[in-house]
Amino acid sequence: MSQDPFKIDRKAFSVVSLEEQEKEEKSYWWDKTPYERLQALETTRQIIYGYTSVTERLQRVYEVVKRSSSQIFVDRWLCIKVPRLCSGNSRN
């Protein structure tokens, strides 16, 4: 029979100093594989923010901005005067 990973053993209890607790906690997490640490992080995220199918992927938000001709003129002028501001910028 496998144990539930989210069940708390309420019989395990000890009182230690803050420094000792920090050492034990650091040691505990360093003994885990990177994958196990990421799993724990994801579990914590789901507990805090809730689990929905939307949270399985990154959200992308697009905003269409109407620019006036004067803004476009200023952008082009800046690109001529300070080219490094526009390197790789194809909006102009």
C-alpha cells in the first residue's frame, strides 16, 4: 500500500533551533533530485494558486496600440540618430 504524498504525519514532531532547522531543510532539499524539487515547487504553486487546465501553459496577452503619425516620426528620427535603440526592431 503506497502512502499519500500529501498526508502529514502528525506524530513526527521535534523542537530544534532555527539554525539547525535551516541546515536540516537545506540538506533535505539538496538530497532531492532537480526533478523532485521541481515537482515540489509545482505542487506548492498549485496549492497557492489552484489547479486549472489554464495554468498548464504560459498565458500570452497581446495588445494592439494605435500610434499617431507623430509617434512614428519620433521613432524613425530616434533610429537615425541613435541606431542602437532600433537594432532588431522591425516595427518602424
